[in-house]
Amino acid sequence: MNWKFTGERPVYQQIVATIRAAILTGEYPPGMKVPSVRDLAAQAQVNPNTMQRALTELEREGLLVGGGTSGRTVTSQEEVLSAARDMALNELAKECAEKFMVFGLTPKQAAELLNALDE
């Protein structure tokens, strides 16, 4: 997992985004047991409290399920995963559209450019 942090957002939000991406891309498949807070914090070189905050946020979103003493697992609920994927893709589309608009392109013109990449 890529644990590179920038100064533009709080670290816990960047951790949430990184783990969310790992879940949505299948790097962390449904039902997989997630490493412990301490293990993940050591990997990311962050305070365990920061990692705990990020994992709690992912639980709140429904992507992680707390198992008490047995740790957390990735949700197996396909509707939750599907909704999270849709939301992430919509955010990405908005981000791309905003960047294209800086160059004066409409979303339709941007779509044509993107479609041309398929060829």
C-alpha cells in the first residue's frame, strides 16, 4: 500500500482514502481481515490514534466491519461496496471535469477526448 502523505489534507483523511481505494480496487477483498491498528500504523509510520481514527471512519462508512476482539474485516455487503464505488467514481468524474473546465472544455468535449483514448 502506498503510504505517502502530503500537507494538503489531514493525515487521517489520506489514510481513509488509501484504505478505501484498496477496498474498492480489490486489494483488500470482501471478508478479508484487516491488519491491526498497530500493524497498519507501523506500516504507515503514523500514530496508532491517527490510524484508529481512519479505521473508525471506514467503519462508519460501512466499508469495514468491527469484530470486537477478532479485529476488523472488509464488508461482504455488495450493495455497500457498489455504492462506495459509484460515489468514488462520481467524485473522480467531478474532479476531472473541473480540471478540463480550466482549459475551457465542456464536459461533452472532455468526454470526446476521453473516448478518443479508447481508440
